[in-house]
Amino acid sequence: MKPFLVAAAAASVLGLSAFAPLPALAQAAPGEKVNQLIVYGDDPCPESADGAITVCARKDESERFRIPPPLRDNPNAAVNQSWTDRVKAYETVGAAGAYSCSPVGSAGASGCMAKLINQAYAEKKQSTDVQMGKLIEAEREKRLKSIDADAAAEQARVEQLEKEYDARIARERAAEASPAPAAPSATPAPGSLATPPQD
């Protein structure tokens, strides 16, 4: 009996590992640092440094020491639910069987995780909290707009350097091609003293 219990426990652990959280698909690119801050009132947002994206969500000064809005009341309270959500809840009354999140029928509990996930996404969608993902995308777009201007300026600088280099090479080749006039040799006769230059 004990080996059966050990096998059942191992199977349940392996089954639960399938529901382990996976890395988010909208994460930053590898090597890209994102600094997410919430600033209040007129506090300055720190500048981005070392290629990191700094995103600041600004809230009112009166929110500085308060409990965050999503935690202030119960989102599952009946007064906070719309009539549409209440009617949708009636659609699943009496549902049983696979993917129904019900204790009735075979595989009735198989839909509970999907129900929890859908509920979490619905709460997140209606949340009034800061959405850092949108702020990060806006900051990325702002950086991408400046990339074209920076690239054009760099290209113009490189082209100017190439023109100067080509002009210098052409001058050197022209100097090598034309023979330089021979300088008169002013070697003094042996035994004579060199005359000092006159002012």
C-alpha cells in the first residue's frame, strides 16, 4: 500500500509542475535592463543610465503613503461586479464534466486552473493599477525614434571622414608623381669656415 501512496504523491507533484509559472513572453530582450519606479507628486524621475530603460509612473502626492488602490477594497464583492459578469456566472450553473471545475462527473476538476487564470486576467484587465508594460513599450518607441536620427548623423560623420581621407591620399599620390625640384647644394669648400646667417 505504501508504494502506491509514494507513486501517487510523485504523480501529483509531476502533475502540479505542469502548472508552474512560465517566464512571461513580454519580458525585456536579453541584456536589456528595465527600471520600473512609481514617483509621487513632483518627484523627479531618475535619468536612464548604462543603456537601461527607466520608466516612471507618476501618481498624486496624496497617494504616497496610502494602501495601493487594488488592495483597498474587495474586488470580488457583489457591489464591485457588473451585471454582465453576474449573468455569465449563471451560464455555468449546472455544468459538469471535463473542464467544468466541478466536483461532479469525471475530470470535473480539470477546468479549475483555466478558470483561475481567466479570472486573474479579467481582474488585471479591469485593474486601475499602473500598467508598467505599456510604459516600457512607450519608452522603447521613444528610443527607437531617436535611433534613426542618431544613425543618420553617424553616417554623415563617417562619410565626411572618408572624403577627407580620400583627399589626403590623392594629395600624397600627386606629390609622389610630380618630381620635387632639386635643391641647390651649398656645401662649403674644404677648409673654409661657414658664414653665420645675417639678420
